[in-house]
Amino acid sequence: MSWLSTSETAAAGDLVALASTKTNYFIFRLEEGGKFETHRGIIRHDDLIGSQWGTEVFSHKGSPFYLLQPGIYEILSNTKRNTQIMYPKDIGFILMKMNIAPGTTIIEAGTGSGGLTQILALMVGKEGHVYTYDRREEMTNLARKNVQRLGLQGNVTFYGHSVEEGFEQKDVDAVFLDLPNPYDFVQQVREALIPGGQFGALLPTTNQVTKLLLEMRRADFEFVDVVELMLRFYQAEAEKFRPVDRMVAHTGYLVFGRPINRAPIEEKEETVVENS
């Protein structure tokens, strides 16, 4: 069951978001006879089924909400988690930089709660596939539930062993590592990638980045980039348009590179010139 409806109205089984300008999004699937309960009141699912997207609805206490289809950003922000998930600002750049598109095959190591896994599964589509590794069983189980909530489980295969043992796949288009020590697995990455494939990693500290850069150079990775992204929101009010008090600053360093095959160095024959 997909998370995105193509109908103009909400139906049973649809993933919906109830939101107001003063609260976060509440995301859930509509079920006949179900109830949405919050401190702001109760709304029956049956009252939402058949309603047009964007409609204002009210709880039994009179609190207003808008019935919306959840976007990728809202889904990621509301992902159930046991650990910190990757921020949308970083994920968006990763998708562009690593050319993640329908048909892409990608290995992810460090599944965590499955924040990135969900977006990768959505982007590669049924034509591609995500192979994700995490040796922590509780993380894998939670990530699997998050992926299933979006109906994308057919696009993902979960593995419960460490990447120290290597990856089971070869000739994939991309590999992304969200691990504290990706520099220990550069050779495994190279063996799994197609020639010239895409490699990326997320690291929180500079000393981790420098270790990774050294190993990437030793393993003949080129086109290396290190990126840090900042995100600032603004108050969207004409009378007091200005930056909000907080911003999403340092969340990690993104490192990218591509394995290359250098041409063999040929020794030039020395030509002896005789004086006539």
C-alpha cells in the first residue's frame, strides 16, 4: 500500500496528516471506525474518509486541523526513532550528489531508525533497490516498520550483520555509510561499487573526516568533496519578516568520492642520440 494517494479525497487506508498552524503534523493511516485522539480533542476517521485534501476539520473540542497528504519532509520529521535520524537538508544534497534516481541500486550501512532508508526506497522506486545493513536488531526492526508504513518494503532488503564481513552485493551504483568509522571499510566499498560509482559518508567530527580522506586517497578515490550544510528558516509574516531565533547549523560533514582505475605508468624508452 503506497503512502501517496492519487485521489482528490481521502480514503480508508490512506496515510494522512492532520495539522494546524500551531501544532506539529500528526501522521497516521485512516481506518474505518478508527479515532484520532490528542489533547486538542478527538476526530473520527469516518469523518475524514471522503473529505477533500486541504479541508479544515474540527475535533470534538472545536480545535481546527487541516487534512493533508503528508510530504516527504513531514514523514521524515515524524519518523519513529531510537536514535537521531539524518536531517532533511543533508538527505536532499545526498540524493542530488550521489545521483539517486529510479533504477538506482544502493547500499546503506548504519540503518538506524530508517530515516534515510525511507527516502532512498522512495527515490529508487520499484526499478531500483536499497540494501541496508545494521547489526543492531532493534534498529533493523524499527526501520523495517517505518518503511512498511510507507508501503515501500518491496524496495528494501535488510541485513543484520556488520559490514566488516563485507557486502553481499557487487556492482551497485552507490554506497552510503553512516558509521563512526567508515575509513575502516573503504576497501569493502570499492569492491561493492561499479567502476566510477558513487560513495558518500556522514561524519560528525573533523578528525574522522581526515582519517576517511586519507583512506580514500590510498584506495584511489577521486572527485572528493567535503560539504557542511546550514539551514535557516524565516518568519513568514510580512509585518515582521526576519530569521527565526534558531537555525539548523552543524549536523555533520558529508564526504563524497568516486573510485577510479588509473592507467598503468609506462616506462619511456630512452633514445640515444649519437653525435655525427
